[in-house]
Amino acid sequence: MARRAALAVWGFVVGDDWRTAVGVVLILAATALVATAGLPAWWLAPIAVLALLRWSLGRAIPRCADGSSRL
Amino acid sequence: MSGTEASLAVSVFLASAVEAVEALTIVLAVGSTRSWASALAGVLAGMTALAVLIAALGPALTSLPIGVLRVVVGGLLLTFGLQWLRKAILRAAGLKPLHDELAIFAAEARAAGAAGVAPGELDGYSFAISFKGVLLEGLEVAFIVLTFGANQDDVGLAAVAAALAVALVVVVGFVARAPLTRVPENAMKFAVGVLLSAFGLFWGAEGAGASWPEGEAALPFLGLFVLAAAWLMVRDLRRGLPDLAAAAS
């Protein structure tokens, strides 16, 4: 029951691309590092997140184009 | 109501309306094919389970230190929002089929008709399918209500926005007695993806220690930034469709 609930939560939060979730964690960690160093850090996350989105789309396109996508 | 609170209410309302449209299709299919009473009992049970979940987790989330809450919830919202946005971009670019409520309704109605006759007063099939539909679609709404509400310290406002959206969809759906095919689902999902990503960016980066120029006033600019970038991605993908089709054939 708990495992199924955890899988359901994983399914709707992370979905079918766990790399995006890992990317988000890395981006927030990098933001924290820059902020801790006393440098302006606000610009980092927006740029990195859009690069992550573009990369994620690039990975999804071949699956969509050949009809094998389960997105 | 501040600008941030208004954005929160709009985000929750749109996300809840989209999920309610999808749940309504399932409930209408089993209700009209088998048993309205059992389907509605399933809806009630599903909504009760979601309300209990929000009531139980809301106070637990709001008791977390604000810095921890913002980075955790911001990260979750960002992950969740990027998932919505990616699917909406692929749909808008024509690379992924749009959600077809009529086809889903027909498939659910066929399955309900083939599931055999219910032996007692309560039709277990109608109850279970409605309950599952409401719970699964509603979990995303509960997640958004909890994360937005906790971060803004106003779970009540988020819950009211969600309840209004669900009530509107239910009333329109039951008046029409048909799936809501005219709702611009992908445009709404696109908007929700942009809003979730913008809020996730704002809270996630702030929780990680970044200071936004002009504080909360940066939020609309973040939304516009994400929207413009997503629109450019749709445009690029549309332009590249002939190449993709040629590569796939």
C-alpha cells in the first residue's frame, strides 16, 4: 500500500523523465553554492531551467516522432 | 488580495479545472452507462479522501521552517511544472495528440458496458472507477493546493480556488450531460505549466539562498520569461516538424 502510494506520488511529480528531477536538484544546489559564496545567484536558475526544459524536449521528440512515446 | 495571492488562486483554479474535466469524463461514462448513484458515491468517497489528505498534510507542511519549505516545495513545483510544460509544448507543436475527451468517454463507456451486471444495490464497478478517477486526477490538485498554499501560508485560499473550479466544471458537465470537449485543455495546461514553473523557480531559488531583485515583484517577469521561452520552443518545434517526419519515416 505504502509502496503503491509512493509510486503514485513519484509518477505524478516526476513523471516519465527522472532526469528533469535530477536536473532541478542540481540547479537548486548550484544556486545555493553561488549564493553561499556571496555572489548574486538569482539569474542562474531561470537560465539553467530553460536549458533543462529544452534538453528534456530534445529527448522526448524522437519518441514522439516515431510513435513510441508514452508521454 | 496581493498579486502573488491572485496568481496562486489563478494557478490552482486552472489546474483544478483541467483535472476536474478529466475526472468528469470518467464519472459521466460510468454514471450514464451503469449507475449514477454508485458513480456519485465514488465521487464523494474520492473527494473525502482528498480533503482528508489536504487537512492532514497541510498543517505538517506549514510547520516546516520557511527556508526548507521553499526549497523543497519550489523544487517539487519546478519538477512538476516542467513536466506539464513539456507535454503542453509537445501538444502545441503537434508532436503529441491532444487529450480527446470524447474518445476517452467512449472507451470508458464501452468498458463499463462490458463489465457485467451489478448484483446488489451498489454497483461496485461504477463506485470503484469513479473513486479511482477522482482520486488520481485529484491527487495532482491536492499536491498543488498543498504546495502553493503552504508556501504562501494560505492553504485556505488555494483550497477555495480548487473547490470553485471543481464546482464550475461539475455544474457545466451535469447540465451538458456530456464530456466538456470545448474546454481548451492544452492552453490551460500550458498556462498551468508556465505558472507552476515560475512559482517553482521563484520559491526554489529563494529557498536556496538567492535574493530576487525587487522581491515578489520579480514573479510576473519570471512568468513572462518562461512563457516567452516556451512559445519560442513551440515555434522551433513546429518549424522542424517536416524534418522530424522525414527522419521517422
